[in-house]
Amino acid sequence: MTQLIIITIYLCLLLGLGLFSSKLFRGTSKDYMLASHSIGPFMLLMSLFGTTMTAFALVGSTGESFKEGAGVYGLLASSSGIIHSLCFFVLGVKLWSLGRKYGYTTQIQFFRDRLESDRIGIILFPILVGLVIPYLLIGVMASGTVINSITEGAFESTFAEYDYGIPPWLASLVICIVVLIYVFFGGMRGTAMANTAQTIVFMILGLITFFIISNKLGGLEQATNNVLEKNPTKMKRSIDEQDLEKYKLDYGKWQTVAYYNYAVNHDQLTLSAEQKKQAMDEFKAPLPPFLKKDRAPAAFAKKNGLLDGLSIRDRNLAMLEQDDRMPSDDHESNFDSELMSHEDLAHYKRKSGADITGLTMFKDKIGNPSDPTKWTRKKAKGVYRASKWAPDAPRGMSPWKFLTYFFVPLSVGMFPHLFQHWLTAKSADSFKLAVVAHPIFIMLVWVPCVLLGVWMTSAVHPDTGAALIPPHFPPNAVLPAAVKALTGPFMAGLLSAGILAAIMSSLDSQFLCVGTMFTTDIVTHYSKKERFTDQQLIMIARAFIVGIVALTYIFSLFEPRRVFTLGVWCFSGFSSLFPLVLASLYWRRLTKAGAYAAVIGAGLSWLYMFQDSGFASNPHYDVLGVMPVTFMILISTASMIVVSLVTKGPSEATLNKFFPQPKARVEDS
Amino acid sequence: MNKSNGKLVIICLVILLIILHHDVWNWDNKEPVFGFMPMALLWQAGISIGAGVTWFLATKIAWPDFSEDEEETVVTESTPVYEVAE
């Protein structure tokens, strides 16, 4: 309950800040959308950083490094340090200058003007809003997971099916409403102020979390030594021999259990009572009874050749059954003649919600987690997954995928909410601090998160010695689970507030941005001049924001995806449009038709690959061994260049407007 | 140092950072540095610091001067051209 009280106080303080900033509101739509270009260097740094570091940076990076190891930092954090600032420097400052000069509020206004095309807005608007939705989804989904995990056991009898904590759907809803309220009251100024405050909160609390947890794990060295001992692959980017040997052994044992269970379930084998007793007596591994129940007779059956009669087809079906995967109607042609590998097995779709069986299996152990002897429903499902499904194969990082991850952070060049933040700057010099400090701030946030994720793969509970986070644990819940297990209720509450601060500091800018785009690029653009007053425009923006947030909220109720995977897909979409913004600023020959080709090429390639990845359900999806974003960028760039070169170039007026010649040169000529 | 030389220095430094980022020589290194820090993480954290230094230099030797640009601009604000074009 302490955690819940602290989170509630934090949310109330945030609302107070929104109300305070509304007192500074000047009542105009320009002030609402761009804070009247009044944001100085410090607030610009904090709001740009707070906006880019979302649930992806805290919840996503910890969960991803739990799954993939220390190399996760190199995938996105260090590359972002180079690329984000590069984008601020090469695009941000120039767009800010053009925005100030020609009065742009949104990207679409700039593109319409630069490309001499009104209709480019019609095609860009749905694409940009469509890509912001998964970005919003990351925050909405993660806030629900964090609050639910941290408040487990807060209620005595209410919300039993959510482990007696706040249900994720309710938590996400409350967060959306809080952010909506302070965005509505304060507009861009309120958002920038809230972002600054929240960025300070999550950076300070993040570092405190890191030191408290490392202390609980026996210190920095001990925490790392546990990983070296149990999961050395997580310390590097190739597969460690020790992990590979362990996995082969575990996978072999798992196959035996799969064959045994299949043979028993399909009446191909029945052990007598005497054989069962002998199996139990011979089985020496110190396992809990629920595991010993099938491990012992499986080992006995294998040792005595009782499983030798199973055909290859039966064995393949046995593995699918044990791993809760659905057999396909059109199996591979060699399904009956060749034993499938673990990789082949992973291609079969897993039954949705299969781990619910864990709730029946362990129903006597499940209860209110305020009683330390009871299990949460999440734990029951986790234990079911860890004990029934095939062990995770150790996974290295492909150098080619690592290299092509570099294209993902290019997305900041096309984030509509960042464009809007860039335009809030008081002067071009306001960007300097953001450009310099951004990589360092990324490091301060990501290094502790990645280390925590790596440590959690091998951490044991300081009191019980049991594994803190079991294998197959949902990656999105690793950070809140670690915080809850290793800190007291007061600190857990504060630290959760810090995580929520990071999430909300992105949601607010995105909410505001979609409203601004709708009013500026659609409503005002297609209505007669002076048709709407400033107040009416603000109301229209708010109504559109509520619609988009409601849509995102509905999506968040479906089966969750890995925050990191969903984030990478969303960023890849924006990155595929990066060539367009770069060319529009630096390539005179870019034409309207070339821009259409780039947008269509980017959109279609993204859609095709996104559906091919099972709508982000496959976290290891690649195209010819590289990140899909590589091909999206290639396709959009190639289409843009080819089409631009074969179509009529922009008019002289546009070229003079966006590529002015220095006076001296004009005079010379 | 004039602006164009400054830009060249920054471009070279960014290329160097991109090359150093692809640290294939650390791929198999699992030994922690300072007793706790995975090499894969420490090296990349160093890249972040390198990026901070590079961008600091960029603000000193390659920062565009917008007040000058605006003075030299020949064309002033005009009606959006697409209204005429379409």
C-alpha cells in the first residue's frame, strides 16, 4: 500500500505542476503549441532528453539486456549518442531556423512548402500519426505493467486476479488521464516544465535504484561474478562455450520429458507402479515434487529404452506439445523423417495464453503476496513456462545486425514531437547544451539499466537463495520485479514514480504533437481563414488527442509485445523517412514526385516487414541477416533519388527560399 | 580554425566514432573491467563519452551562424509556392 500512496502523491504533484504552468499560459494557440519560442538551453535539453527516453530506455533496456546481454547498450544507446545529436545538429538547428523564418509549427507545413505540394500532407499525416501510435503504446503498456508489479499485494481481497495490485488496464488508464490533464492545462509550456521536472526525477531515482540493488546483490563485483558463473554469454556478444554445453544438456533432458509425456498422453507407454517407484528412487536431482513428477519417470524410461519405439513424427509432435505450440496442417516435407531443431520448433506459433495452465497447476500455492509463503499468479505462470517450455538457447549478436542497428536512431530526425520541441527553442544557441549533453545523459540512464538487466539473469534472492527472476520471465516486468524484490516499500514506491516519470515525459509530448498536427495540418489548413478562434482550435486539438489516446489504450489491452521490439519497429518506420527530411534540407534536386516515392516506398516496405514479423511478435526478425530498417531506408532512398532525377525539379522561387545564395555570390553574378 | 575546416574535423570524428562503435574485437571478451563492468558495455560507454566530446567540439568549431545567414538571405518570406503550383 505504501507504494500506491507514493505513486498517487507523485501523480497529484504532477497535476499541480500542470495547473501552475497553466497560469503562465498566454491563451494563444502558438503559446499552447510552441510555448511562444521561449524555451532556453536547460529546459530544451531536459525536454528533448525526457521525450526521447521513454519506457523504452528504462523498462525496455533492462528487459532486453536480461534477454540478450550487455551488448544491448551498443545496439541503441551509444549509436543514439552519436546519431541523435547529429540529427539535432544537422536537421534540428536548420529546421528551427526555417520554422522561425516561415512560421512553421509542424513538419507537414515545412514539407508542403518545400515540396510545393499540398497533397504531401494527406499522405504524411496518417503515416506520422500511425507511427506515433506504437510509440504511445510502449508508454501506455509499460506504465500498466510497472504499476501492477509494484503494487502487488496492496489490497487484501480486491483485484485477486491481478495479484491484489492495481490492474494494468486501470493503471494505464489513470496514467493516460493524468498526462492528458496536465497537457490540456499547460500546453507545450506545461509539457516542457513537466518534462524537465520528470527527467530530473527519473535520472536521480534511477541512479539511486542502481546503487541500492547492486548493494543488495552483494556489491558490484559479486553481482557480476554471479553472471560470469551462471550466464557468461550475457557478458559478451558471442555464445559462451559453458552456456552452450549447459543448454545442450538441458535441451536433451527437456526432449526426454517431452517424449515421455507424449508417449503417456497418447497411450504409447504406461509405467507400472513398481517402475514409477523405482524411477523416483533412482532420481537423485534435488528438484521440487512438481518437477520430479515427470522428470524422474522420463529419465527412467529413457535409461531403459522405453521411448525408443517413438517415431520421428511422434517425437516432433511431442516437442510441439511440450512447448505449447500448435502443429501446422502443412508441416515441412521432412517432418516425418527428420527430428526438428530448436530453431525449427520456434517457427511454430505458440498457443495464446498457454501459461494459464500454471494457474490450475499451482492453485494451492497462489495467494496474496503479502503472505511470503504464497505465490503471485505471475509467478505461477512463470514457473509453468520455465518448467514446461524448452530452455532458451544462448544467443549471440550478429555483427551485421549490430552494425545495421545504427539506422534505427535516425528516427529522431522524423519524430513529429521532436520537431515541435525543436521549434520551442529561444535561439539556435539553445541547442548547444542539448547536442553536447545528450550522449552523456543517455549513458547515465542506460548503463545502470543494462547492468541491472544482465545481473538479473543470475541474481538470487538475498534471503532465500532462490532465483530472483526465472527464465521465460516477461522482459517488460524485469525492472519493476527487481525493484520490488530488492528494495523496501518506500523506496520501491519512489523508484516506481521515477520509472513512471520517464514514461510520462514522452507521452505528454506525443499527445500534444498529434493534437497540433491535426489542427494545423488538417483543420486549419482545409478550412477558411479565421473560421476557428484560437480557443476553438485548442478544443479541437484536445478532442483529437483524446481520440488517439483512446485508440492506443484499446490496443494496449491486447496481448503485450516486448517494449524493446515494438520500439524498434516504431523507430524503424520513422527512420525510413529520414532520407526525405535530409534531402529536403540539403538536396536541391529533390522533387515532389521523388518525395511521394520515398514516402510510399518507406510505408509499404515497413508494412510488409512488420506483418512478416508477426506484428512484432518475433523479437529476432531480420531480413537477409540485417535489420529490416536497412532495406526500408534503401528502398525509400533509391525511390526518392530515381524519381527526383527523372521528374521536373522545384521552382526557382522554392530553391531561393530554401537554398538562398549568399549575397556576395549574387552580387558577383 | 575556419568553419569549413571545423566541419571537416567533426565529420572525420563522427566517422571514427562509427568505426570504433563496431568493436568486433570485443565480441568474445567476457572478462569484467574494474571487477564488474562487462567490456561490451564499458567500450560502448566510452563511445558515448567520445560522442559528447565530439559534439562539444562541434559547438565550438562548426556551429552554423544563423544571424549571418539571415542577413545574407536574398529571398524573404513569401506566399507558399505550392498554392501557385497546384
